[in-house]
Amino acid sequence: MAGERYIIEGGRRLQGTAEVSGSKNAAVAAMAASLLVPEECHLENVPAIGDVSFMAEVLESLGAEVERPSSSTLRLRAARITAFSPPTEQVVNLRASFMVMGPLLARFGQAACSPPGGDVIGQRPIDVHLAGFAAMGADIRRQGEKFLAEAKRLRGARIFMDYPSVLGTQNLTMAATLAKGTTVIVNAAAEPEIASLAEMLNKMGARIQGAGSHTIEIEGVDALHGTSQRIIPDRIEAGTFAIAAAITGGDVRICGLEPQRLYSLVAKLREAGVKVDEGEDVLHVRGDGQLTAVTIQAVPYPGLATDLQAPMAALLTQAQGVSYVHERVFDNRLLYVSELRKMGAEVVSTGNTAIISGPTSLVGTSVRALDIRAGAALVLAGLAAHGRTEIFDIYHLNRGYQCLDDKLRSLGANIQSV
Ligand code: EPU
């Protein structure tokens, strides 16, 4: 609902324990993978967020059955697929909807989809997906607004990806599972969500090696079968809570995550003066000292995630000195700069770099969440600001953060959604 907003009374130190939900991006990929088989796939630890609901609608539009036996489980069954192309009005809601292409093409020999929507954070082409399908023998045509891909049976190929696209790697990996012969993806993305998808596919009978590295080898098989999969913890949600602890000078234990997946963030937080202790599945973050300016670069994994770039920029408004924030993944992911300025931050952007002078004392005002992570940055700024911050368009946040306001309130924040 576009009118929903957060109201935050800032200035409270966060304290306590935050539980991390399942990963948004791993969940939507696992949902797409269920299209590869007629049997049921059972997903656990699925976050209750908007993007999961959007993806469920996309699968249902194709004839798949989607049930939610509990708030964190999904039962998916693609036994009777009746369409090979999701409606454009659903596809524009969600970038991950384009991931139906790989499984449909591999299993049924045809798939069509409009260019997907998603956050407005820069040009988001799909050329690497299409080039990969074509390399595997698919015929790719434009049919009105949609891309149509057809192939009797895909065949294994050696594919060089121009850019290590996350969704591109997932789409091509799924397509290759049922191809005839072996596919090698060179310059694949290495994000943990790719390794978790490959783990699920291997449980379904696929033969994938190297997922999580930049070269993935997939030996095609004739058929796959249903499986159960637990969705990995959301490293971006965990990182957002770590920054929330730091920006409020708080003391928060973040539980149920894989700390090694957040090493780039932990390293930069420590460099900025935040105390971070790592346990097996917990991060203990204390922001009890002065923060120092740092330079960060958002790059593909294992570098600092682009999805944590805006939240880190909010933190750096509180650091002593000049911080440089370089966004190197997307070409328009600094739109939050103008919103932070409304709150009193000394930040300017030039090209894909934000330059932040600090510390500045932030003041609550009305701001707009322009995309999910820009919205997260404003929530963090609001927690640190004096007075009342009103954040509009929080539907962006609801797409990817499960019960963000409840979780922050349980740590002592004064945040209400209205
Ligand atoms: N790119 C190309 N050609 C392509 C595809 C991508 O040049 O065919 C470029 C893009 O222009 C962009 C870069 O590659 O500059 C990265 O895009 P990528 O394809 O890797 O992003 P994505 O797969 O569309 C996923 C996540 C994003 C996350 C990025 C980068 C999902 C559903 N989305 O998007 O998550 O930012 O990887 O890690 O997995 C978010 O959670 O807030 C979010 C936007």
C-alpha cells in the first residue's frame, strides 16, 4: 500500500537480540527451481515478505500450486503447468520473475517473459541470460513486449558471462540441469544464494559443481525430482541489523546467520571503529566508540554487497572525517543521497560515488523510501536522528524485510508503521 509509512522517534540505543529471517533472494530462486519438476518441493525458513508473495503469484499464473502450510513454509507443485509465460503486470513487480525462463525452457522447451521490473537502481539488462540460453541452442525472438525462447532440448555449452549476474547465473544453471551434455559457466556470480540454489538442485538430482565460485559446471540429466530445502539466512537483513546496532551506539546480538557470509561488512565495521565479535551463527555488534570515516566499494561477492551500500552510507554520516562510498555494481543506486541530505547529512554524489563528511547530527523529517535498500538506509538514519522521521513508501521495505518494525521495536526502537 503506497500510503503506508514508518514514524520513528530517533535517539534510542538498540539493545538485545535480533533473529534473522530466511533470505529473500535465495527464497525466490528456490521457488523458481520448483518449476523444474512435477513433484512437490517443500521450502522451509521462507521469509514472509512481499517478494515471496509476488513470486508465488507468478508461479500460480503458470498453473503451479502454491500452499503456505505455515508462515515460514511453502509447498510448491508444478505438476500441471498450463502457461509458459507469466503476465506482464506480474513480471513488472519483481525482477526475479525472469527466473521462470530457465526452468520452463529446460523442462518444456519454451518460455516467454517480458523484461522484468524491480527496484529502479540503474539499467538492469537481461542480455547475459538470453546469450546463455542461445549458447545452449535456444532460439530467442522478440514477441511483442516479451522475449520468447524455444529449444527442443537445450544442449550443454561453454558460456562466458560478460558480467557475473546473480539472476543470470541462477537462470542459466537451472536451464543447464536438464540440457543434453555439460555446461560450463565462466565468470559466474559467486553469491551465497547461488550455492544454495545449486545445493537444492543437486538434491533434486542435478549434477552441479563449483557453485559459489566463478566457474560452474553442470552435467545435464534427463529428469529431476522434488525435494525439501531450508532457505539460508538473509545476510542483507543481518547486515542491516549490524549497522542499526552501530549507528545507535547499541549492543545487539544478531542470531541465526552465517557470519562468514558477511565478512566484508564485518571488516569495514571494525575499520570504522565498531566492535564486532563473531560466533558460529551469531554476530555481537557494539557501537560504543567513536566512528571513523572509511572508504567502501560495493562490488560482487565476496566484496561488500551493493545491497548494504546505502545502509553503510547512513552509518558513515556519523563517522569522523570524509568517507567515500563507491557503488560499482549498479549505475543508479545513490538516489538516497537527496533524502539523507534532507535529514541534515553532509553528503554529495558524483557519478557513482557518494562523499560523506561527518559526523553530522541528523534531524528527523519526511523522507521517501525510493527502493528497498535506500529505504533501509533511511530507517537507520531515522534511528540515529533527533526527533521524528516519517518514511513514506515503505512498501519497498515490506518487499524484502520481514516485520522490520517489530524486530526493531523488540530492540528498543521507537518505530511505528501507520
Ligand atoms: N547486468 C548486465 N547484464 C545482464 C544482467 C546484469 O550487465 O544481463 C549487470 C547489471 O546492469 C548490474 C549488474 O550486472 O550492473 C548486477 O546485476 P545482477 O544481474 O547481478 O543483479 P540481479 O541478479 O538482477 C540480484 C539481487 C539484487 C542484488 C544483485 C547484486 C535478486 C532477486 N536480486 O539482482 O538484490 O542487488 O543481485 O548482488 O537476487 C536487493 O535485494 O535489494 C536486490 C536488488
